[in-house]
Amino acid sequence: MSRRLSIVLALLVAIALVLWWMLPGDELRAPAPAAPAQTESSTSNPPEPLAPEVLAPELGAVVEPAARESASPPATEAAPVVDSAQAGIGSGGTFAGVVVDQDELIVAGLEIWLAPSSSEAARYLPYESARIVAKTESDAAGRFAFRDVPAGSWAIGPGAGSLGQPPHSEIASQATRFEMTAAETRDITLRVYRAIYISGRVLDPAGEPQPKAFVWAFDASRSGLQANCEEDGSFRLGPLVPGRYTLIALYQGKLAPSDPVEASSGQEGVELRLRAGGSMSGRVVDASTGQGSQAELRVSPLVAGRGWDEHGIGWTSHEDGTFETEGLPSGLYGVSASTVDGRFGVLRGVGVSAGAGTGELVVAVSPGGKLRLRYEGQRPEVECAVRFQDVFVGWGEKLKPGAAVTRLAPAGTLSLVLRIEGGPELSTRTVELGVSEEKEIVFRDGE
């Protein structure tokens, strides 16, 4: 009997404790987590709102000023696409910012991305999506913060979708470059632009609307956006930041890209006309046995222009080494082939004419060597391209300071072109590489 009474009393006590905990009153709640303390190097608080109104980025709703006064910068959310530890996030300073648009109105609820800046020019963030190390969102007062950011150059801008996909909002996804010099708090203003577009239509060589084309617009740094055409051939490209752009229409098929057309942001009625294209076909074979070999191919114009194909196009041959492509503008091209086991071959001066094929080309591949590339300089990233017999082979290798990259290359006299992505060439170096040789090449600023 006494045991049952003890159990009943214990249950009553437990129920009473639960009810007591649920009674109102802040003194009965667990204390809220304390805000992170500022370090001694912190110099200031996040900036105050810059305008009397706040616009939500997609709905355009106005938030009353009273709602902004108590708002605090949101916490930084680590992006899933990149391990933030690889970029050094976790030791450094703080970017404390506010977002305003071209009308000096504060932008609330905007997703903001942080990425290492690899270019001195501003870049549209669809280009940088693989480098994002952190994300956050502006609060009701348009404020945001990225904490523990190491010293260096950083791109900060509105979040973006993938190239060719509809944008998240009417706000252009171009990043702004900011510098972090020490473990400090930097007050910044992120200026964004909304609802700026370029519109027009795409025509085929006969002057008829071409609905299956898409349009690419890029600025002086070759950063930009693309858009698909509607059924009537019309396009609306953006949102963009103010400036001048080069527009090119492209088509997946026999038609070649249009000639480049210059246009200003906000311009309407831009007309792009696709051209008749030529085709190229052939086979990659082993130079010793004559057997077909599957290879990676790159076709690039010998005289670089401003078009989509300025740096060439690439694809993989069939398993037996045969290949074909179409929609090439008229001109002279270089063709390079590389196999996974390190064999290379090039053809120089392949002529392409509109509406015609090249005939069956033969690209013979032979064993090459290895290049161990290292960059010792101050830029956050450079790119090294390999040219053999004046033909670019494969694509450029990205080099970060102090890190070595090994790549396969043809045997013979090579030109190594060092450049900034989307920027000018920095230097060119001539290198002799033997069959099966591995050679280390170190690049330094000013050499």
C-alpha cells in the first residue's frame, strides 16, 4: 500500500512541476543565448539605415521605420556548396553592411553571398556559385553581417541562380569587391540595382524570328548573363547593373552565332541576326598505330574576336575517335586533341566556310610530358593556358599562391600564357618539354 502511495505522490509532484514551468513570466524561462561579444579590434557597430523607407526585394512592400529600429544584423549562414574552412572562414574580421538600391532605398530580405574575389573586376555571381563560402540575408533594416572573414579580397553581392535560369528577384546579381585587411569590423554599403534589362529579338539568316536561340550579354570583364528567346524570338535579359554590354545570339544547331552587338543597360529593340554556319568532322588516331582514340577536343579561332567562340569550344569525341560539330562561323581554326593517358595532337589552319563541311580531318596524338605549375605572387588567383604550335591545348589551369598544380602537356616547344580570369594576359613563357619529362614552372609577379 505504502509503495503505491509513493508512486502516486511522485506523479503528482512531476505534474505540478510541469504546470509551474508553463506559467507565464520571463523569470520562469531559460535565459536566451548571449549575443557574441565584440573583440577588442571591433571599431564600430553595423551602420544605421540610410533611407526612411525599406522595400522588400520581391514584393516591394514598405516596412514602417519603427520595425527597423530594433533590428539587428542576421547571423551568417554557411553555404552548402563549399566547405567554409577551406576559405579560412572562422578567423578574421567582420563585414557589417547595409543594402541600398539605385534610389537609395534600403532592401530587406535579400539573400547575400560571400566569395573570394579572383578578379579585379566586378563579376556576376552565377560565375562564382562554386566559390561561395557563406550566405546571409538582410534584415528589416537592410543590414547584414559576415563574421570571422580572413584578410583578402572578397566578392559580396545578391544571391544568384545558375546561368540561364530565372533570377531570384528583380535585383541584379553582380558582386562588389571589398577588402578585409585585418581582424576588424568594416562598415560597408552594398549598392544593388533592380529592374534594369536589355530587350530585343533574334532573327535567322533569312530575317525570320528564331525562338530556339538564347542570348548572352557580357561586360568588359566577360562577366554577364544569358536568357532564352520566346516563341516570337524576343528576349529580355537581366536584371543588370548600369553599363555597356556586348550581346551575342547563339543557336544549338547549324546556325552560327550572331555578330556581336553593343548595347546599353535599359536599351530596347536590340536586333541580333544568326549567321549560316559551317561544320567540322574527323577522327583522332594514335600516331604510332593509327588506331582511333577517344579524346577531348578544343576548337579555337586563330584570330581571336569578340564572339562567343573567342576562346574556343570543346567536347569529347566518340569512343572510336570520330568527332563532328556544326554551327561554326567562317574562318581559320586550330584543333587540339588530348587523351586521358597524356597523348596530344594539333591541327593548325583548318578552314571553315558557311554552309560547308571541312571533310574528314585526322588528328594524330603522341605521348607528352607533365608540367608542375606554381604561382608565387600577390593575386588571389591566376590562370595558366598552354599553347602548342600556336594552338591552345585544353583549358587553363587556375593557380592559387603557393599551391602547385600538375597537368599533362604536349612534348615540344610550349607557350605558357599567364592571365587573370576575364582579364588581360600577364606574361608568356616559352618552355621545352620532353616525352615523359616532368618540369616545374614557377610564376612570380613581374616576371
